[in-house]
Amino acid sequence: QDQQDADSYRELLEDVEEECGKHGAVQQVLVPRAADLSEDVKGRVFVLFRDVEGAGRAHRALGGRRFFGSSVVAAFWDEARLQQLVGVCAPQVPPPAPAPAAVAPTRLDVAELD
């Protein structure tokens, strides 16, 4: 059962990264799984994009679509609130190689899948 859960989780992360990557460079995919999380984050998937343009394209393209049997509700979260989640998320899909310093984002932008 644990292996099946781990495989399903890994598949979710990979599928979300692939689908969101069609709209912009994905920096990281986060899925909060800790039992003691607040209700406002349970069952959500957070996608960090390298820039606001990619996050905006994903927000427009994915909002209202069905993904893994659920409707996607896309929203932006601020960086401070997101950073609180980073420590409580299970291991994520490794981020791609860093962008050159000249184009590195100054903040993280997120589109949320629910």
C-alpha cells in the first residue's frame, strides 16, 4: 500500500509539472501532506513558476479544467504564505537547473490547483 501511495504521489507531481510546464518554466511542485495542516491547504497542489508570465498563462489556461478528477481552481499566493508550506511538504519533483542570473525571478509566483 505504501509503495502504491508513493507511486500515485510521484505520478501526480510529474503530471502536474508536465501540464503546467506547457505554460511556463516550473520551478517546483508542492503537495502539502502533513496531517496537521490547516483546511485551507489540504488537497491542494502548489506550482511555483520561474516568472509571473508563466504563472499567468497557467492560471488562464488551467482554471476550470478537470485534472485528476477534480476541477482546477487557479489562484495566486504570496511568497511569505507559500514559504510557510515549503517545510511541511513531502519531497517534490526536483526543480530544473537554475535560470541564468540575468533572468532569475525576484519573487516566486504560484498558480494553485485544487
